[in-house]
Amino acid sequence: MTLTQNKSLFLIFLITCLLSLVSSSMAADNPRIYFETAVKQVAPGSEFTVKILLDAPQPINAIDIDIDYSQDTLELISLNNSKSIINFWQGGPQNLSAGKTINLQGGSIDPFTGSGGKIITLNFRAKKEGRANLSFAKSNLYYADGKGTQADNEPAASLNISIIEGVKIESFAEEAGIIEDKIPPIIETAKVALAPIDKSRLAVFQATDDSSGIKMTEIRFRQLLSWSDWQTVTNPVRLPSTAWTFQIKATDNAGNSSEKTVYVPQAFLTLGIPILALLTLIIAIRLRRRSGRNKATPRKK
């Protein structure tokens, strides 16, 4: 083999090594989403939890995930989003309908960087003996770069659980966090903000629950004197032009709830104060008439 051929082979080897290093470096920078559970075997009728976790070398602030699971051997009981890296959920992280994929869409004000970031915990019950499988049908993650750039994820591995008669587990009560939850959610933020495009008024809110997680958020408006019905919503919500106050209700997975009332500044001045003044005047007139009737009625001796 000539010297020229040796140099060519060396260059090819060197380029191959460099490409391999670049590829490994790029792969190391890719986020990874995965399942974590304390059990590999469960008994029929027993309950257990599966966490959805994220490793993100670079900041991630939005997700769009679909999870398939063996519905012939598993029953999805509930979802626990307490202490999640996701602050806002599109439509709420709930989909307990039989025959449907679990869909998780949401974003975060504070982008996540690091390892083992909790997205959500799934609480399952084993139906019968057999094998159960969980897999990601979709695992889209988005960088916090101001453009919503989709990340090139590491391939997400599936999770297999064996359901065998007689196996005992004790992890559900500790991990699910919903059995002894008697503390209502905290509504950390509830305010009025202007939409960036049309400057319409928006109800902006954020609720947290460190025990069992937020199940749903609701809103109702007061227009003139009456309240509207409660509506299940996600943050933010466009306010009706005639609404001068609104209430936010947050309910956790244990059934506890809390409410917060917010007055819409400009609408309260133009609608709320006149309405309250009118009510005050009506009450004053009624009290005066009642007082007059009492004075006109002769006392019995």
C-alpha cells in the first residue's frame, strides 16, 4: 500500500471519528422523555403509579404528548400534576375516556433545564393477569427560544408491566398523593390582562396544588346583576365586554376547591359602581318607606 493510500485511509478514519463525535455530542444535547415506576410486577386489582419525566440539557417550555396504554389489562384512575414542570395545560391534563389516548399539552412560564423533571403522574389499576404496555405515540417537545422550535428527541422507550396473581405493592398511596389530601388548591394569580393583538381583556390565572394536583379550573362572570354559570376553562380566558367582575374556581383531584374574585378595573368603574350605587339607593328607599309606615301605624295602648 502506497503512502498516498495510507494518508487517504487515515483521513477517512479521522473524518469518521469526528462525525461520530459530533453525532454523539448532538445526541447528548437532545431532550429525553421517559416512564418511571417503582414496580415491574403487580397483582390484579392493585393500584400503582407511573411518572412521566423529562431530561432537558437545553431549556424546554412546551410539550405535546400522546400516551397509549393496554386498556384490556389497565384502568387509568386519575392523573396527578402536582409539582409539575408544566404550569398551564391545554384543555386540562385529563382524558379518562375508555378507548382514547392520553393527551398532554401544556407550557411553562419558567423553562425547564435539568434531569428528572416531572411532567405528570399516571395512576393505574390492574384489571386482570397478563402483560401491560405503555408507550409514547407522540412526544413533541419545544425549546424556549421564542420561536417554538421543536426539539429532536431521543427515542422514547416503552414500559412493560407484568400482572401476576399474588404480587404485593405498597407504592400507590405514597406516590399518588391523593388519599389524604384535604388542602384546597392555591390560586396564585388571578388578574386582568390585555391581549397582545386586539387589546381585548383577558382573565389570566394560575392555580397550584402540591398534594393531588389540579383537576380543573372554572370561571364565571358577573354582567349587570347576575352571575353566569360556571364554565370549565384553561388559561387565559377572553372576558365578555360587559363583565365587571369574575370568579376563578380551582378544584384538585381529591375534590377540594378554592375561589378568587377579581374586579375588571375599567368595567367596574363604568358598570359595577353605578349598579352598586343603584342597589344602595333602592335599599335606602325601601328602608325609608318601611320606617314611614311604622311611624304612621298608631301604637296600641
